[in-house]
Amino acid sequence: MRSKKIAFLYEVFQFKKLLKQIHSNVEQADIIFFFPAYHLGGAERVHADILETFSQYKTCCFITEKSKNDFLKETFYQYTDIIELGAFRSLVYKWYAKKVAGLINRKKKAIIFGCNSSFFYRVLPHVQNHIKVVDLVHAFSFEYPWAAEKLSLPVLKKIDTRIVLGKKTFDDFKQQYHEEGKDENLLSRIMIIPNKVDTPDTFPQKPDNPNLKVLFVGRNSSEKRPEIFLEIVKKSYSLQLPVEFTLIGDFDEFHVSYPNLHIAGSIKEKEKLNQYYLESDLLLITSWREGFPMVILEGMAYGVVPVSTNVGEVPEFINDKNQNGWIIQDDSIPLYLNKKTVSLNDFMPCVDKFIECIAQSAKNRTQLKIFQMNAYQSVKRDFSAAANRKAYLDMMAINGLDKKYEA
């Protein structure tokens, strides 16, 4: 804490120099966004899509943490005016939140929209009631003290609209509000807006791969559990399954080598990533916590069949009724939720279930083709870009945004 106090004494002068830009951006903006970063990630991809939806309006966006890389920086800057705050180590001090809130309060009318940003929730107590407030919660982050569902509790009544991705997170909030003794009428402020994905106009012609091609696409983070994916790779090789695996994401420093594994690294180019999806059969989601992974939607748009742990909103969409993928019941997830130490033996049953699905897909190609078509059709039906855009524009109109542009 002492280092932050020392940083504050220096950084306050740097911030005052930035106030002119902040004032100018905030003064002109219809919507003021607060997002943590523009690095590689599904949530960041969703945030970029939201910025694109409102790019015809006057907006600005506070980036409130230091990005791990510049993966989506160019995209963020393309759609809005960016105010970078990630370099300020002392941003936890109330002085900053009061300064930003003071500039917002000068506006006669504005909407502020935040997601995954601790600074956003520190600003809210100082925002006056004529400012409309919207937040987006992808999923509960149970293990983190700075999780949005925890930080927002003291300012719930300030939040005019809360967006979630599906019924699972809505039910999580219903339980939390009850346990915390919050007014149940606040649940009426929650809206479900699913994510979007661009799909080809017709089902893409997929190759008949002699060896099944299996993808893992994501960030190298603890909740994604890439170690489970590597165990699946290793065991598939020992069982001599006719499968080739590809790992896509920030895994360049992974010093592993298996004959059946290719590490492709991070891929910025959408066309290149879509080509991987087109050529692949299965996508593995090994996470112990998720909202609704964008990679599932991106893959399904190209006929990739997801095999996912029972996390977040995924089972609502990937299920026996839709016949568009497989859900793995992972008994080790409660250990993570309860902050227990998890060993290899704890998640090996999960690995075995993934292996079973992969082996079945490699053997029964007729069923795989049916699931591939169903994957494409269901994602095109339920996650269209047009429906997502209309939902966000309608939501903002409810909060006072002039509807200048057609949905």
C-alpha cells in the first residue's frame, strides 16, 4: 500500500494533465464505456463488438487496467475515443473516481456502461441520479474478491440495467440478491442479451479428415485449464486415437511436444482463424468457469462441434435436444469453486469423458456430420448479429439514448 501512496503523489500530476482529454471526450459522448483491457480474450471480443454497435454514436471508453497484449487495441481505437488509465498504479484511490464522476455529472444526459472494471464500480457511488448506468456481467467470478457481482452489491440501486448472457447468470443473481437481502424488484432490471456471431450464408463445405481434427482456442489462464487439454492430447496419443490436435492462443511459451499436437499461437486474422474452424471437427472447452465462450459460437458457425464442461450458459444451448455438441459433467468443478487444491487425479475422470467423446466422434462419422450441421443451424438461428444489435439499441433507448440509427 505504501508503494501505491508514493505512486499517487507522482501520478496525480500525470492524471491532471490527462484531465483535458478526459473532459473533452466525456463532454462530447452520448455513451461512456468502462472496460478493463483490449488484450486477447473472449470478453474483450464481446466488448469490441459492443463498441462497434454504437460506433455511429459519440462514445468514449476508459481502459482501466494494463492490457497484457495489444491483440484488440486497433479494433477498440477504430470504434471509439480511448482514454488509457492502465498505467496508473494508484487508481484505487477515491480521488480518481470522484474526478471522473464529477466530469460525467456535468452532463445533462448520458449513459455509462461498464463491464469487468473495478474502477467503474468505484465511480458509481459518486455518479448523480440523472446519469443512466448499465453494466454487463459475463459470469460470476466466484474466486475473486474483485468480481463484479461482489463489487456491485453496495451500488445495486445505481444500476438501471444489468445485462447477462443467459438464464444461468440470471439465476445466480437471483440467489445472490436473496442471500444478501436485496430488494427482489431489482431483478426486473436484469436483461438477457446473448452474444452474437457472424455466420456464413450457407453451411460451409467441411473436409472429410482421415484423422479427426480437434481444436483448443483461448487464453492461457487458470480457469481455462489448458493442462486438461494437454492430458487429453497425451492420453489420445497413448491410446493411438486417429486424432490431430491444434492449440490456438497465447501458448507460445508452452514447452511441450507431442506428435499429435500443433501449437499455432495467437491468431489475429479472422480469416485465418475461420480457416482453422472450417478444417476442424471438434472444439474442446475444458474450463471450470465460463459465461458463454465466444469460441464456441465462432466454431459452430463453421460446423465445429463443441465438447464442453458443464459451465456457465453452455448447457442451455449445447444439449441433447439441439444435438449440436456434448456436455461433460465435471465433478472437479466444485473443488475450484470452494478454493480447494486440485490434483491430477481429481480431474482425470473429466479427461476420460473427453476422450470417450473424441473416440466416439472418430468412429461414428455419420453422427458427427449430423452434429456439425446442427451446430451451424442452431448458432445461426439463436446468435445472429442483427438480433444482438437490435437488443443493445433497444436497451439503450430504454435508458434514454436517442434512436438515431436503425437496428
